[in-house]
Amino acid sequence: MFAERLMKTLPIFMAVLTAGCSALLCPASARAEGARDTLSIGLAIEPPGLDPTRGSSEAIGMVTYGNIYEGLMRLNEHGALRPLLAQNWSVSSDGLINDFTLHNGVHFHDGTELTCESVKFSLLRAGAMGSTNPNRAVFSRIADISCPDSLHVRIRLHHPYGSFLYQLAGNDAAILSPASVDQNISHPVGTGPFVFDEWRRGDHLTLRRNPDYWGSKPALNSVTFRFMPDPLSASNALLAGELDAYPSFPSREILSRFSGNRRLEVVRGSFPFKAILALNNARRPFNDPRVRQAIAQAVDRKALIQAVAESDATVLQSHMAPDDPDYVSLPDRYPYDPEHARALLKEAGVSPGTHLTLTFPPIGYARDSSELIAAYLEQVGLTVTLQPVEWPAWLGRVYGQGQFDMTVIAHTEPHDINIYDRTPVYFHYHSPVFHDLLEQYEATADTARRHELSVQMQEQLATDEPNVYLFSIPRQTVMDRRIRGIWANQPIAGFPVADVFWAP
């Protein structure tokens, strides 16, 4: 179960027992001397900035998670909680006090030493009034942080919070240097195994091995992330050897080009991909649940995934991906029924020809899904204008300001159902019932009870239908067969390369 990750204590040697052979743990002899030490990675999305404590874009984490920035905790490839900057921790019996012991001798890339004061600064900053941290609501649960000494951190919460340790493994919980925090958007500084080298916007971003890293040195000397949103261009670059790997390849129909290739392989994995048709619940007509239900019934989601994902997807009924331990397969409350959708719209007073705008960001699944959804909605009498926008515009206007009618987007953060109780949230959903369920969920550490409440939260969303839940797809990574250590699964928005090396 999800809650089983929240054990109260875990010494650092447990990471050694479970991590396997990695750059942190393998002796140098496990990797051939003189082996290739560079890596070129293709990404569909360029990050808008490089500070995950100020922006929610998945692309930020893909470059920085476990590479530049580190937190007290981390997630491994299978989504299990592990220590990182904290070598061990304990939680008081009442769930209010979290004590952490930091590793000694850790320094930020700017030379500043990691201490309890660094942790205190980072986490209190994340939860402060006016903070733009994507998860500010989590960090505002911190009542205070004290420093018994430079390597011990004591965090006291206002109320018990069962997900706190897990949240400390997130991108937005990165521990930052107070001396350089203001420059992180364009020149990130962390404690990680790689340091920022250069960023040529619109083309690539390069990291270099941190010669002063506190842990074992990574095998790679440099890693270049190349921004290639066009799947055909990306596949050509892979076939030509200009790219070594492309995580979460954005076009399933092009994957056949790699079939039988002696150098490249397609690795199938999982990630918390939840594609939704987000609806602005604060705007008419979406503030009427009948309209949201009608839109859900107007879209044939099974046909949608056949067209968009060649049926290699799971139809969703709520905001939970199948790889989540708390996921349950719910009955379809609003199955495809255009006739009933038209009746619901009429009942809600929505006139035929009502104009709506469907905004989508520049990525394949969003574009393809939006085009089909617009056609479905027009069949029930709605007039839909498709509005493609670039990522900065989508992040600013849609996600940041909530200025939209409808949008197609995939949420890829793990176990992020709590966003439905966040204020503000871009789709403007507010439910006292959901709020109460989430508060009960976070107030207990009992595994069975947390799972029961998680199921109830999923059922509440499936009933209210604040958004139309579309589908979840597996992760397909194209990579050179000689590469070792790349995650097949993506439990969090990240592409950590500290453990990656080239086999002889």
C-alpha cells in the first residue's frame, strides 16, 4: 500500500540492500575503464526554468531531480521512499515531530555547506505566505523547524500528516543554498552529483559531473538534454546515433521504426500518467455538474484511446493511475451516451451552438485527444474552438491563472489526488466532502484506513466529475542497448542519471 512507504525509521544501509548496483554503490571495477562517459537525452518539453520550488512543469524535474537538486528523501525507480540528504529519521508517536540526521560533509555547488539551517531555510520558504512553490499547502503544515545542532533537523507539524515523508521526496522539496537561491531559475545550484554547465534555449541543456560530490562519483562526465518535441525528428536522431535515449517517447506509431534495430531497444515501464480533460468549474456552464457529466458522456473514451494510444492504455474514472498502490478500478458512472448527454445539456439550460474553447499544449497526446474531443462535443450540439498554445502560455494562463474553458493535460506526479483540495487550483474544484476525506486520510498512518479513504476520494471524484478522466498509458523509453541504469519506470517527474553508465 502507498502508506507502507511511510515507515518511521530507516537507516541508510537499507538503501544499499535494495538499490542494487548503482553509481552510488558499485565499485569502479563494475564499469569498464575508459568506457564512454557522455550521454545525450531527448526530451519532448523544454523546462520554462530550472527551479522546481517555483514551477510545476514536469520538464523541470526531468532535468534536475536527483541530478542537480536533492532532498532529505528520494524515491527509487519503484516509487519506494529512501533517505538521501538525511541518513536516517524518526517520527514521534503522535505524528507531530519528525527528526532527521543529515550526512556530514555535504556541500552545495556554490561551496556552501549543507546544515540544518539550509533545510530550515528551504522548507520554511516553501510554505511561507507568498511562496510560489507548487506544493505550498504541504509545507504550510510545518509549525516550526529547530536545529539541535548543524546536522540534526527537528520539524514540528501543526497536525499529524501521514504523507509528509513522501512529500519530502518530491521535486518541490529540494534543499537549496540560501546563498544562491535567487539564481536557480536560470543557473541552478544544488547538492547533486551533477552541476549546471550551459543552457541554449530551444536547443539543449548540459550538466557536468560534480567533482566534489559528497557521494560516490557518477560514471558519466556530462549529460546533454536535447529538446526535440517532433517525434519524427527525434526518431531520426536516435537512429543516427545523435541521441542515446529518449524517455517517454511521445509517439507510439513511430516506435515501430526501432523494431529489430540491433543498437536500439524500446523499454516498457510505468509512470503515473493521468490524461484528463480539465474543466474550469468556476466558469459557466462547467459549474453545473450536469454539464460536466454530459461532456463525459459525449466522449467515447474507449475509441479515443484506440486512436491516440492504439488501445494500449487504461480508461480512467478518477485521478489515480493504475501503478499507484491505492488505485481501484471503478465502474464507469458516465459511459458514452451522446443522446443522454444532449438531454443533460438541455436540462442544464445549455443551448445548442454554445461556444467553448479547448486549449492544449504542444505535445502529441494533447493535440490528438483535443481534436477528437472537439468532434465528439460538436456531435452533442456544442461549438468548440481548438486553441493550441506554447508551454509558457499554457503554464502561465491555464495552470497559473486558471483562465480557460477546457484543456487536455496529463498529470504525472505520483499520488497527487490531494490537488483537488488545493486552493487555488486551476480547474477550481471545491468539495467539502472531498476535503473531509482528505483530512481524515492525512491524519492517520494506519495502512488499511488510508487505503479505504483513498478509495472513497477516488469515488467522490468519479461522482462529481470535476474533470473528465481520460486514460493512462505505459511509459516507452527508446535507448541504446549498451546503456545501464536508466529507469524503466518513472515514479516521479525525473530522469536521474547518477546511476547510469555504458556497458563494455
